[in-house]
Amino acid sequence: MTIKRFKQSQKFRLVIGSVSFYATAREIRNGVGDLTRCNAAVQKSLDALEYIRSGTGVADQTTVGLAGTWEDMSVQINVS
């Protein structure tokens, strides 16, 4: 299966713990801050969302958000 990547300009709303902010796919891939663990968690959440959206089912392809734990951090990512 080929993973369909979001355009670099696609915006997302991210929630990490009790903090929320907006970032583009490019910003997520380049790092959203100084904390390596936080950057890794957000990047993994984006990868997981792209992987799910690459599925063959209608529910997969229309998924607009995902919540989970990566790098021991609670992350929610939503297409904005």
C-alpha cells in the first residue's frame, strides 16, 4: 500500500495534553518546537493519520482526525 501524504500546506489542529495549536504538515514534519519527544509524537500522529487515510474503505479515506498516545504523550490531530 502506498501512503498518501498530505500537501505541505494542509493545516491541522493539534492537542497535546492541555495545549492546543495549529500547524501545517510542513511545520509538523520540520518540528513544531524545541522538545524532541513532542516533535516525534506529533510527527508519528501525522504519519498514523496519513496511513489510515490511505486505506481502501470510505471510512478510512474520509477520516479527519485521530487521537492516541505516542512517545508517552497524549496527542489529538484533526484536519483543519
